[in-house]
Amino acid sequence: MIVGSPLGRKVIRVDPRARSKNLAFKLKNDEEFYKHCSQQTQKLYEELYSEKVFVVKMKAFFNKLLNKI
């Protein structure tokens, strides 16, 4: 669907359900795409949610909290 944007540009909107269906199909049937997504997910998990990152973020949070008291 093509709609106008506030800046006067044409924007193509993609139905989120259709995009999800296409991604699920591609994950199931394209082994290289699956491997790429899997590796990227593992990398991002380590960067954002590993124990090491959690400890650093929690220390910063509690230090900030204690400085407000």
C-alpha cells in the first residue's frame, strides 16, 4: 500500500503479518539465512544480555540510585 507521508514523500507500508510470514518461511527454507540469523542473535545476546554486561549495568544502576539518596 502506498500512502503519503508528512514530508510529501510516498511511503510503501508492508503488512507486518505478511512480513512475519515471509521471514518464517525464509528461516525454515533457507539454511544460509537461518545460520546468519542464528549467529547474529548469539552475538547480540552476548553483547546485550550476558552476565558480564548485566553486572556492569546493575552496578551503574545501583550507584546512580545510591547517589540520589
